[in-house]
Amino acid sequence: MRHWLIKSEPDVFGIDHLAKVKQEPWSGVRNYQARNYMRDEMKPGDLALFYHSNATPPGSVGVAKVVGAPYPDPTQFDPESEYYDPKSTKENPRWILVDFEFVAKFPTEVPLQQMKDDAALEGMMVLQKGTRLSITPVEAKHFKRVCKLGGWKA
DNA sequence: GCCAACGTTGGC
DNA sequence: GCCAACGTTGGC
């Protein structure tokens, strides 16, 4: 099993939203590298840290699980959607997503600053300067460490 | 609101 | 294929 980190803005879709709806298509990703992770590398059962960006403070707030197989992001075909992509066709869809299922909300949030200050998390991709990727792979040891800091045990 | 970092676009 | 211009991300 692999581990990931997925960013979302809590004003748009936060961990509480996921807890409420239980499952959500991860739509709106318009970055090829992030798409490739979902399309080619994520497997059902993979766990992801749920990270709040553009938040006060930003940080890891819970865990979500990949469910099902990848499929085309429906918002790319919807002219009314802000994620509409006129260059994408149903025959050859450009944007592929997976669904995430709610697993847990951390009893304690793990702010970005705490993650940066934690020696055990050194080298984590999301902590590298200039990393804007909304989906990044996470090493198992880093995943476990963040969960521990969040006061959550699988 | 600022701005560094970085991805994308489009002219050539 | 190069690269300047532009747009977006996201922390602060």
C-alpha cells in the first residue's frame, strides 16, 4: 500500500465536508503530475493525509482512503463548471480522478509549522520549498509520524 | 495584500 | 525548441 498527501482548501472542501458526505470524487485537479498519480499509481485502499491549504493555520487534519478505480473527471465536460476544459473530449479525456472516502479526522491538527519543525518528517515532499503540487506521495514512516502527531492510531 | 516559486501558453 | 509573459498556488 502506498501513502499520499492531498491538499484542499477548507473554505472549498475541508475534512468536515468529507466526514459529512463520506465519499467524494477528487475533481478539479488540473495539474498533469497530480493527475498521473491518481490515474497511474493510486490503488484502492491507499491512505492519504488530508491537508488544509490556505488555512489558518495550514496543516494535516485527517486521513482519507482511495476507493474504486480511476475515471474521467466529469467537471471537465461541463461548460458551467469552473473546471471545464474545452480541449478535453469524452473519447480522449484529459483529466482523471479517483474517489476518496473519509477515514478519520485527527483529534489534534498537525500544523505545517509543526511538521517543518519535526526532525522525523525531514525530506517530506510537501515540506520542500516551492512544492505547490496538490497531491504528493508520502513515505510510510512519514505518514505514521503525522498520524501520531495528530493523536490518531489506525 | 505581497510575493516567491513554478506551470502553462504562445509567438517566433 | 526557446523563452518571455502571464496565471496560479499558497505561505506569510
